[in-house]
Amino acid sequence: MMSTTKSDEIRAYVFDNYIVPARTQKSTTVTIVAGDVARALNVTAMAVCPALMAVKFEQECGVRLLKTRPVGHGEAVTFTFRI
């Protein structure tokens, strides 16, 4: 049996709560704030940022990271993905 990592949980949460709804609304992009995800999952932004910057997230969710602002791993970091 495969174990689920915290990063896997973060990616699953973002997929279910950001990517799927944006696709349902026929959006072409979605912007995610690291601090919002961190608060929802009771984790740090330091855990959220690498999970969303991972190639694994892009491959599993069929998205492409367009931009990250500002650079870093804080709560204010926003990720914009083409979906």
C-alpha cells in the first residue's frame, strides 16, 4: 500500500478545491494563494509552495504553472496555472 505524503494531500486539496471548480466554470487559468491553502489544511506555506511548484502537480493535474509572485515560500505567494 502506498503512503500519502503531506505534499500529496496538499496537491489533492488544490485539485479538488481550485482546479476542478475552475474547469467547471470553463476558466483557462486559476490563481492560488499559498496562505489560503495553508490555513485550510493547517500546514505552513513552506509546505504548500514546494507541493505546488512540483512537476508532479502539473503532470497529475494537467496544469501548467504560468507565474509565481513573489518569489519564495511565504503565505503571500500566488501561483497562476493554465488549466
